[in-house]
Amino acid sequence: MNNPIIEDLRWRYTTKKYDPNKKIPKKDLDVLFEAMRLSASSINSQPWKFVVVESDAAKARMNKTFANKYHFNQPHVFDSSHIILFAHNPRYSREDYAEVVDNGIVDQRTKPENRESAFGGFMFAELNTDKNGYNGNWTKAQTYIALGNTLHTLARLRIDSTPMEGIDIELVNEEFKEELNGYHCDLALAIGYHHSQEDYNAKLPKSRRSMGSIMVRI
């Protein structure tokens, strides 16, 4: 199949070794961050926060979080250009959704006189909230939608990436507690440019299940 989207997706893979001498230019970061901001989410809730680890000091802090486990991902901290922490709000409230509603008024999506009715969508958040106000399973799922959008955008920009669930979430959330400000991180993403000699995964052919084994058309 000859299509730019398919070519981009065939190009991307999970990078195993980055070139520490190559950094992502600002113009591409600007596109990436705006694409992340535009990610889809249930009821347009956007219950996420993206913490970009880019300074040497922040990378040193991230490096400390690998003290106990997942050491195979530790080299990415300094070798990749950036690490992005994908965090979710585990107690997404009506007050949080109010920011979405009010942004809709500013963006002229919602008329000011329809503000109260615009909260109707919050019913879905309430359906996913337990008696203690916890809805983290639902909000965490939204971060994976943002991750998918991010991975596709990176492929289009020809920037390499490594999704990492292999992080010590207790240490990460403690180390970046101030930046997360009540949000919870379960997932990180390394981005940059692969090492042309040492990244073995770059040379392997892409492999996926066949269309017939994953899709039923009725």
C-alpha cells in the first residue's frame, strides 16, 4: 500500500539506543507539543498533564528514579533528547471540567448562555467515578489516546521514540510531585534520534499480526 500515513507507521519502531549528540529542534518540538494538546479524549475531558524532562538537572532527577528497577530503560534518560511524563488526574471533578467548558466559551464552541447545559457531558465522568471520588482508571485510559497521537506525530516528524511503562512509578511520582501537582504518572516516553550503529531494533523488519487475525468486517 502506497500512502504517506502507512509509510510513516511502517517507519516507526521502538528505539533501543539513542544518539546523545542529537537533539530535537525547537520547530519540531513546537509541532509535537501542539499535536499533543490537540489529542482526543472522552467528553473532551483532557484529564492529563505532560511533564517534559529536558534540562540536565531534570534528567538527573529522572535518572534517580531508576535506582531499584527497570535499569534497561535508564540509558534513555541521558541519551534521548527528551523524556515526557504522561500523567492523569485520578480525581477528575466537575471543577476540572469547568475549565473545558469555559475554554469552549472562549473558543466560541459554546455560547455563554449555554454554559450550564454544557456540563451535561460530565455525566460520563460521573459514571466512571467511585464513591470516594476516584476515576483514575478512566482518566489514565485517556493518556493512552494522547500517547497514540504523539507516536503518530513523531513518526510524521521522523523523530524516534520509546514508550516506557517500565518506570518506577512510586519514585517518579515522588520525585516530580511538585510538577505533577496531584496528577499521577504511570507512563513515560523517550524521544530523540536513534544511534545508527548501536540500535539493533532499527535494522529489524517490522512485524504485525495479519489483517485477517485482527479485523472482522460485518
